[in-house]
Amino acid sequence: MSQIGEIFNQPLRVINIGTSKFKEDLDLQNVESVQLDWRPPASGNVQLIKALDDLQDNEKVEKANQEAIKRMKDAHPFLVDIDQAVNVIPNMHSKKILHSGPPITWDRMCGPAKGAIIGALIYEGLANDEAEADKLASSGEIEFAPANEHAAVGPMAGIISPSMPVHVIENRVHGNRAYCTVNEGLGKVLRFGANSKEVLDRLKWIETIFAPALKNALALADGIDLKSITSQALHMGDECHNRNKASTSLFYREIIDYFLQTNVAQEDLREVIRFIKENEHYFLNLSMPACKSALDAAHGIPYSTVVTTMSRNGVDFGIRVSGLGEKMWFTAPANFVKGLFFPGYTENDAAPDLGDSTITETMGIGGFAMGGSPAIVQFVGGQVEDAIAYSEQMYDITVGENTNYSIPTLNFRGGAYGIDIRKVIDTNVLPVINTGMAHKEAGVGQVGAGIVHPPIGCFEKALLAFAEQYRGEHHE
């Protein structure tokens, strides 16, 4: 028998590329086959492929990207203070409200963001009720701006108003600071658009009781090392975005003795300590600005294709790239999160992707570190194998491995970090994000959690802008 004949008499081992219909036919015939999920680089877009070709093997780009991830890795964030936003956030003033995500106008904002802004205006004493606040917000008197453009971040709606206390995080290697509000806990909270008396009373308690107590405690400390806490927590089952059980416990251990040394009234002190102890998400509002301080240090490096911001406002998803400037956002419509819904809710109740907490994934933790946080799948859905696979896949779109934030289940391999817009377009692999889901209406709160990816359009626009900005310089 000829060699060709021998081949046709052997069992078929089929790898199918392209449409899955051929695989479906083989499945019906009980023929074993593997479906290869392959697409051409840049999905075949000629303009994007040309931009990729211009930027591949470019010494200036490679050197700039190595500098970007070095700054990210070397950054050493400490919690050093807490103060009202107007006192510490650059360019903050009495009529400015910061929000999550890229720039957006009042008329385009999602329900949770509008509800949170209405609550913030009442909290600030600029309006007496919802009707007055709505009128003021739409009048043009209030300046709205992305928190990310002010060295700040906020979860979900991400609203920061002038009187709100913010954690002050100092990156002691590069000298820059970042800011974030105090996590309110779960239930009816401002970040989901709730603005009832209960919500505003809690915010006033944070301003008048909690923040002064924490400020006094921090005055006794030489800063709380957030990098160390994050590194330890990643080895204890956290991914420091949606799971912060270990990190909050570690922070509690660090701060408790300083609280006990203050002269805060005992009744207030017990409330303050209990507030942290009973709020497992407390560390999220420290993890986020810690990541922000590192990424801001890596922003503004000419020729760098590393992503330094990923953020969403419930309408648009936006990214910023190190080599493309402070105010240059690349946006596309935000996707809906896919995952587990709380009882009584469905996908029809959810708002599109929302919040600045994707700063954690931008730094290489959160969804990127899910492989080391197996319990997270009980919250966002899927299997442990899925979480590990996501973490492994992220190496395909990043510049380096951060040994400071290693993943035990990957044999302590350094986590993937430094998202490269070129690699995202070349591989068609998008960053993975695990996140909570907000109800589309203000004040209802969280309705579930799951997995989401940025829209590819953000990266396509960024790559084309990069190619245009550095046209003619790529191979000098």
C-alpha cells in the first residue's frame, strides 16, 4: 500500500481552523477534532497590520516599554495620610466632581453615576434635595472630570466631591501621590448611586469621625506599606480587586496598634475599628490608588506602547497609553459583564461595565492574578481551571513578569504586567477583568459579578494614534 493509502486508512486527527461548522459535522460523526480559535493578526485590518509592522522590533519602543515596566515594578506605595479631597487632590475646587472612567458629560452619564453625583451635591450642601441637585448638575455650574486625570481613582461611579476624605498614597520611589475615597462597605452606598439619608449620614460619619481617627493613627506611623501587603495577600488567596479578605486583614493588623495609641474617644474608636474589621472590601480603596501611583510613574514615556489606564464610566470604556500623553483617551462603548447574578436579578437589570477599579488589572493584579485566587470563581463564575487559564493567557499581551506580585499556583511565576497595545492587536487577546455589576438604575446597588473584557476598539484607536504620532521615527 502506498504511503498516501496508509494515511487515509489511519484514524483521523482533525484540527479545524476557521468556521466551527466543519467541527460540528465531525462531532455528529463521532470523529474526534479540535477547534482552533484563530484569527489573523489585527483581525485582518490592513491599516492596523501596517501600524504593527512599523512598530515591531523597534528599539525605541522596546527600550521605552522596559522603562515603563521598571517604573511600575520599582514603585513603592505607602498610605501616609487621609484628608479632604479639596485639600490634597491637584486642581480640585468647591464646584468640581470627579468620576470614574473617561471624560463624559452629565447628559450621557449612566444611572448610578447620576445618582451618586446627586448624592454628592446634597452631601456638599450645594443642593437641598434630588430635584435641586439634578438642576444644578445639568446647569453647567459643576465641573465634571475623570478622577484618573487628577491622580485619583474611585470604584464603580467613582464620585469624589471636595469634602470627601481620601486616602493619600505616596509612591516613595518616584515621589508622586495618588488618592481614593474610603470604601463605604456593602448595601446602599454612594458608589452604586444610592443617595438616601442613610448613605449621606454614613459619608458624614466617615468625614467627621473615621477620617480624623485614621489621620491621627497615621501620624504615628511611618506610612503603611501597601506593596508589602499586596504581595502577601496574593499568596493568601486574594487578587486584590474583588477579593480583599487577606489584604484587609493584613491592613487591619498594621493599623490597629496605631489606633490604640491615639486619644480618640473609646466609643468612636470602637466604631472606627469595627468599620474596617467588618468591611472585607476596605483594602480595595487602598489597592486601587497603590496601583495608580505606580502606573502614573510609568505614564508619559515617549515611544512606550504600555497601557497606563483602563477605566469605564458605565457608558464608555477608555484607555490611556504611556507614550501618548495625559489627556489622550481612546474610548469605545463599554461591554456588559458576564457572570453570576444575585437572586432576583438578570442581565436586563445590569448597567454596562463601570468603575476605575480596572486600575488593578492595568497593574497586573485583579483579573490577571485570578489564577492564584481560586475562591474568586465562586463570586464571578467559572471554574478554577478558567481562572488559571486567564492568568496564563495574559502573558501573551504583556511586556514582562512582576516577581513582586507572584502567583503561587503558577509555581510562583511573576504575574503578567505591562499591557502592550501592539500585542493586544497582534494576538486578538483582550485583557481580562473581574468585576462587580451595578444595577442600571441609581441606588439599587450591586446585582452580581463576573468577567468582562475591554472593547477592542480602544486598542485599535490607540495603535493607529501611536503610529500617526511617531510616523517616520519608528526605524531611526
